[in-house]
Amino acid sequence: MILTVTMNPSIDISYPLDRFVLDKVNRVKQVTKTPGGKGLNVTRVIHDLGGEVTATGVLGGFHGKFLAQQLDQEAITHDFTSIEGETRDSIAILHEGNQTEILEAGPTVSQAEQQTFLEKYQQLIKEAQLVTISGSLAKGLPSNFYQTLVKLAAEQQVRVLVDTSGESLKQVLAGEVKPYLIKPNLDELSDLLEKKLAIDRLAEITTALQQPIFQGIEWIVVSLGKAGALIKYQNECYQVEIPRIQVVNPVGSGDATIAGLAYGLSQDHDPKLIMKECMAAGMANALQVKTGHVDPADFHQLVKKINVKKLD
């Protein structure tokens, strides 16, 4: 079983517009509302791919009940800790090839609620093969909270895939116990290392990934957008080249990438196949109108079109 952790879930609301006019009324013909937060996008894609998955985290208020009901309707197993605060909304306005997001901060998690969640988490990881930790922390949770989750999983010899940024990522990397995998995009990696990195200078990126801060991490997946990814697996670096696609909705594609990684790892696939699967999942998500969903047929076709080459 893959356990997905979402500590600041949301209702993801998508507004597609042919044209977005500032300071005017913009009428939307079609609205989608889905259980969101990066971890729940991961959850749904793993479920679509046929993986065994359980979602956990914190949910509160009317929005929290709506999210739980939506997961039930999709037959997705979940075990969340209830909190008093209201789960947030996250709005994405899709217009003229752009994506403008309006994200609420979300509820505050109390010390007691935090402890209740940690107790639940320690029970769930006993049944888990892998854990994915995605997205931001809700207010009230300490910046090293994800490091605590990594450490607790390591005590049960459970591998952890982390997809976060900023101070949360710094705290995870500063811990004595390292995650099995991290997935920064190029901007996040640049911020982390306080050095501007660019797609057209891959050698600089591979050199940066050799720094002591990354020692002990088995997989580092650096997203490069349309250019695919640069992946460090053990002590080797690989460039993953992807075909062009007609993007329908890019929201959640990074989360789908994590889902592809978790799925491939859970199936004990060959590392190079896993590299293809993570990119294929991200691309397959971008072909769907709904955020955090893939068509398995798209996924398997895309895997065949992705090229992995080892870098010197």
C-alpha cells in the first residue's frame, strides 16, 4: 500500500476562460471542483493507475466533509484526522494559455490535533510500502514537521518520497534521516542552493546535485517542464526527454509525476522504466480536463515515447 500525506488539502476549483478580463465580470460556463492539495492529486493518479493507495492528512469543516464524500464516490481509501478549522479552497483560472492561481492559506492545526495525526500516521505506516508527502504545511505545524514524518517512517523501514519546497524542504534535507526521493523543479532547486540554474546548462545542475546537502538521497528528480527532467539515481544522472503533447489542463502534473514514481517503485520496476513512468504520468494528467487524473491508456502509450539517456 502507498500512503499519501496531505497536510493542507483543499477543494481545487478550476475556471476555464477563453479570455480573462481584469476588473470586469468573467462568466464561467464550466466549473470543476475536486479534492485537492498536492497529496490528493497524487492519490487519485495512483488510484487511476491501479495502485493500492490510502490518503491521510487533516480535514475540517464543511469543505472537509465534501472532500471525504468525493473520495468515497471515487472508491479511494482514506483515513484523515478531523480538525476544527475549515479546509481551504484553491482556485485556478485557466486563460489564454496561462494559469492564474488564488490559494487560501487554510486552517490552523492545534497541538492536540497534530498529536492525534501523528498517532494515526504511526499506525498507518505499519501497513505501508511507500509514503508520499506533498505540498505545504497547514498553519500551526512546525517547519520541521515533514522531517518528523520521514524519521517515523524510517523507523518502520518505509521509504518516503517528498515533494515540497521552501523552508519545509530545507528542514527535510537538514535532518539526519533523509527521504528516499525528492522532486524539486528548477526554480525550487535554484532557491534551495541560492544559485540560478538553467535548462541549457545541464552540467551545472548535475554538479549541483553532488553537493553534501543531497547525500543519502536515492532519487532526485528535477522537473524541467516541457524539457522533461534531469534525474539523479544513486550516483548517476539521466536526462529524460519527452514528446510534445497538446496540453488540456496542466494543473497537478507535478503531482502526477510523483504518483508515477510511487507507482513504479511499488511495482519494483526497473529504474529507467520508473523514470519514464513518472514523466508519462505527468503528461497524461495534462491531457485530462480534471485535475489529478490520468487515462491509463494515455499513460502506457506515453511511456513508449519517452527517452532516457545517461549523462557523462
